[in-house]
Amino acid sequence: MANRSFNSDEDVIPSPTPSPPRTNEDRKRKTRTVLVEGNIGCGKTTFLKYFEQFKQVQVHPEPVSEWTNYNGFNALDQLYSDPKRWCFAFEAMVSLSMLNHHKSGADCKIKMLERSMYSAKYCFAENFRQDGMMAGVDWAIFNEMHSYLESKEDIGADLIVYLRASPEICFERLRRRNRSEEAGVPLEYLRKLHNLHDDWLIHGKRGKLTTPVLILDVGKELCEVKQDIEKYRHEIIGGFD
Ligand code: TTP
Ligand code: MG
């Protein structure tokens, strides 16, 4: 265990540990792994749906329904009702379900995951840390658990597709889709998450990125977004179409 001491919730560690560089496991991986990232409501699930038509591609949408019914417990609802109480448990649960995603589908040519362990850590948990919701020993345990899993498991990827839209547009889409648990999510929360995605995937603030990142502007009209997806399809699935 790391040799740190914690006196109070104010005693926070400044930033998440960056992920280790690409390993031999990354180089040996036979399945092309694509991570689809972007703010809440930007359109990740819709993007994945488009790729379902290709039989070489196995898509893994995020299991939000498990988070809203974790053995009968609506963890997402609890998180939004009382983030300080629930963010540690929620982010631990998300990270474990992401780990399952990373490990599944080894028998296919391409697998595409909605989100990853990385965004749980670099965007959501980091935001809770910055807001003082996950502090002291909670943050340290979360960070240490992540670092341990990252070092033991092959969670690397060949490409990250960053679906980027303004927080205002994501907010509008969130309102329209009307997930009951998200009814009180303020625009400010999406602004913070937007900046954290940018920090990680554009500004390299979470360590040097060793996975290529394709940034798609998904703030446009749907038909234009579809055209862009068609345009980059070959690059995204690595010529397996
Ligand atoms: P997203 O992971 O952004 O998924 P989405 O389906 O809302 O996105 P899209 O419309 O682009 O398909 O968020 C799902 C919900 O879970 C959302 O309310 C935010 C929450 N969440 C966390 O609180 N912490 C996390 O680590 C993750 C991954 C999600
Ligand atoms: Mg989704």
C-alpha cells in the first residue's frame, strides 16, 4: 500500500496518476479496440449504433441500466441526489463495469466501447475530486485501485474517438432525452466535464497520450455528423470494412 497519511477530507492528493505507457500487451493485442468518449449526451450510444451494421465490429454500449438497477438500487439516482455520499461507490462500480468491457470481446476483429476506465478516472472522478466531493482517503483508494488495475489488466486501446460538442448542445440533448435521474443536472456540470475531456484528450494534462485520438465535431446537425462518420469510417475501424 502507498505510504500516505490522511487527516481529513481536505487532505487531498492533487491529481490522478497518469496511465502507464503502452505495454507489450498493447502490441500483442489482436482485436482492434476503439474507445468512444465525449461529454454526457454528446451522442456516444448513437455513434455505436451506426457501427452495429458491420459484422466485424462488436459494440459495447455502456450499461447505464445496470447503474440504475444495481440489485434493485438506483445508484445513478443516488449519485445525483447526494454526490458526496455516493460518488466513491458510484465511480468504483463504473470502473468495474468498464473493466468488464475492456476484457470482453477478445474473439472479434474490432471492439468498440462506450467509454472506458480512463474517462471514469480522468473526467468523472477527477471532477468529484476538484469539487471536494471525493476527498482524502476515498480519492486515494480510488486512485490506487485504478492504478493497480491498469497495471495488471490490458485496458489499452488502438484509437480513441472523441465526440466533441459544446456543453450547451449536450445540455439540450440531455433535456430532450429526459433520463429521469439526470433531470437536475446543471449546465455548469457539463461545462466542467467538457473541460476535463479536453484536458485529457486535447491538452495532454493527464499524461502523454500514447493512443491516437480522432476528434469529431458532433455539435453539428445529425446529417452532417453522419457524413463525417462515413468519411472517417475506414480510419475508425482500421480498414476492416
Ligand atoms: P455517459 O457515460 O456520458 O453516457 P450517455 O449515455 O449519457 O452519453 P451519450 O448520450 O453520449 O450516449 O453518462 C451516463 C450517466 O452516468 C450520466 O448521467 C453521467 C453518469 N456517469 C457518472 O456519473 N460517472 C461516470 O464515471 C460515468 C462514466 C457516467
Ligand atoms: Mg450512451
